[in-house]
Amino acid sequence: MSGAPVVVVGAGPVGLTAALLLARRGLPVCVLERHAEPYGSPRAVHLDDEALRALADAGVVDGFLAVSRPARGLRLLDARSRVLAEFGREAAAGLHGWPQASMFHQPDLERLLREAVDREPLVEVRTGAEVTGLTPRPDGVTVHLADRSVTASAVLGCDGAHSTVRRLVGARMRDLGRPARWLVLDLRSDDPLAVWPGVHQVCDPGRAATFMPVAGNRYRFEARLAPGERAADLPLARLLASFAADGAEVVRTAEYVYRAQVADRWRAGRVLLAGDAAHLTPPFIGQGLGLGLRDVHQVTWKLAAVLGGADEALLDTHQAERAPHARALVRLAVLVGALMTGGGRGADALRHAVLAGVGRVPAVAAFATDSRTPPLRRGPLVERSGRSGRRLAGTLLPRAHVAVDGRRCPLDEVLGGGTASLSRTGRGLAVHAGGRRTEVEDADGVLTAWLGSARSVVVRPDRIVRSAT
């Protein structure tokens, strides 16, 4: 394995998580961040339990759970704040042992990640370091900065929507929907607001808006801006009063252009893209940061394998697997946004009629609150053959609790950091990992129910099921 570090460009949540995941696989990492100080304003506010798998493997999930709160579901409202449909979600743990959705203040997550990085001897963070060029080498990449160069075994571009790395490798963003301008207000109220504790979506094509409690004493309000409209034109006091938030302190006002885009190229040699550098999504299904965490959770083990001697072609699976998954979720966000807020009066009347009944249909309610994302497509690392393979391959293995020799622990601790298998035995379940066979007891029955008729599954290092029989 090369002694040169992996260079991660960008010290946001995706880049710092990538650095921790790489370091846990024994790789030295240099994080380059062009800003001298951490960006202190919140952006993302939601993560699902699938994305928390990356934070768990990075070693920060317990800290995250301490500063976040379970999201309690979704309410769809009309222009007069009347409830059209409500999709509640229990606060109890879901399939992976965590709340299906969590709300959080992004600077809290970044602080946790920074503290973890500071404790990790294999990770170095250089701030005020702006990348100006990339030169391929036989064994890696030379990263050019304004005043020096850094030799890297590989480069992971996690530098956001205006990615320098994306530009340097010649990648372009492809539109999957029209951009939209939104006003975003971050609010604070020491006295809890008398508001339902879930996400409120105002389904008004004339003034689409979103309101949500975040974590602690923080709240967020977002409103779509009409063409040519300015933030000062909005009747904010009236809009906030609909959520009993007109007395809250406004701590930040920002205008965002939400885009639906996916990059056409995610890899150039040993330079790879992840997070907002590779895709941008509207906020309607809350998958912006989650997509980026999935990117680095799945690419870091592949990068470690290649730097350890595996075939470089393994890196081709990064775009092959992640780009279709990202496109599917970005398109879903575009569709959900259109269904909830698009159209004129005719569409609005139809939406009212449909939503008046769907909230009472259990199957629809379950779909609206389910945190599972589409499985990865069939490919070299996803063998979707046979009945069990078609159902399970490409999906995320539950992070269920198991009992081993009377000790209860998450299944991930038994799986280890490499490829493993889980199979039924005459007495229960067995894990084959790292050349060892371990009998485990399905403590809560989650794994047995999830396996269904499958006898065994092969699990990749990112806990994605490779094959099932």
C-alpha cells in the first residue's frame, strides 16, 4: 500500500466522514479545505437510518444521536394551514436500530466529526488550502495548491456544489429538473413552539413552504420564491404565524437555488467525486446529505482495496453503482415536489381531493414514512439472480442486534470490516468473517424476518448484500 496519503478535498460532513472511514482502514489521509474556518451555518437538517450506517462505521453515531432527535413524520397542509394528510412515524428504532429519520443542526454534526478527526492520528486537516490543479501520476495524483504541491495516492472530491475537483477532471452536471429559488430561515426559540413535532409541507402552488422543528431550540422555515421576487417581498410574520413561530429569533436568512443534477463523470483515474460534487437534489425527500454519506461509505472500502493491490477496475463500480441510485432519488425528489407543490388551480383542486383520502390508507402511509432507498443495480458487486437475489441483493443488511456467547451486540461488530456471509443453521444463524465462523442468535427476530426464504447472504464491507440464495 502506497505511503502517500489519500487527499480528501472538502472538510464538510461528507469529506470528514470519508477521512474517518479511510483512516479506519489504515490509510493516511490529508483533508484540504479552502476555507480558513469551519462553515458555521446549517444546511442539511435530516438523515435517515441507512445513512447513519456511515456515521456508525466512522465512529460518531452515538454522538450524533445525542444531538439529534427523531423526526415524527410529515403533514401536508393547504394554503390556509389545514391538514390535507398526515403520515406519522414512531420514534422507536427502525430496521437498523436507530430512528428511521433524525433531525439535526449541521454545525453540531460537523463539530463531532472535527473532534473525531482531531483524535485520529492518520488524518491531517489543512485549512486555507485551495486546490488549483491535478496531475495524474503512475501511482497516484499530484495535487497542486497555490503555494505547494501534495503527492496523493488518490483524491476524493467532496468539495460541494461548486466543486473545483469536478471542474478539473472535466465532469459536467446534467439537469434532471428545473432549478427553483427558495428562501431559508433558521430560527431559534428558547420556549418550545406549540407546533406538531414533524415536518409541515404547505402544498400551495402559489406559496409552497416547509416548516420543521430541527433539534433543541432550533427550527427551519423555507418558502419558494416566485421569479423576480425578493426575500423582502414576503409577508414573513404572517407566514411564520401559521406555525406559532412569528416570535422566534431569526438567526440566519439565506436564499438557495435548489437544483436537480447528477455529474456525467465520477472518476478520472484515481480522482473520484462524492457528495454534492457528484449530485444535487431538491429537499423534498431529505436525501441531500444522505446521498453523500452513502457515496463515501461505498467508495472508501473500494479505494482501500485498490491501494492494497486490488484491480483498479474496482473503482469503475463507484459511478456504476452510485450514479443510478443518486438519479433515482433526485428524480423522486423532483416528482414529490411537483406532486406536493406544482401546477395551478386545477392541479391544486385535484391534490386536495386525492390527499383527503390517502392519509387513511395504511400502504400509502407506510410508503411515505419508509426510509429504505432503492437497491443498487445488478453489476460486478451485486448479483441479483434467483428469487432471493432479486429481493435482497443490492439492499442494505439490517444492523440488527445479535447474541454471541450470551453477549448482545450489533451484527456489524461480528461482520468485521471485510466481506462476510450470514447463513441459516440448524440452530439459528452463523456469520463467516475473517476466516472465522461465529454462531449468533437473532436477538430480536429482525434478521430471520428479513431473510425470509433466503438461506444465506454474502455481505460487502459497506453492508450491502452482494448475493443471496
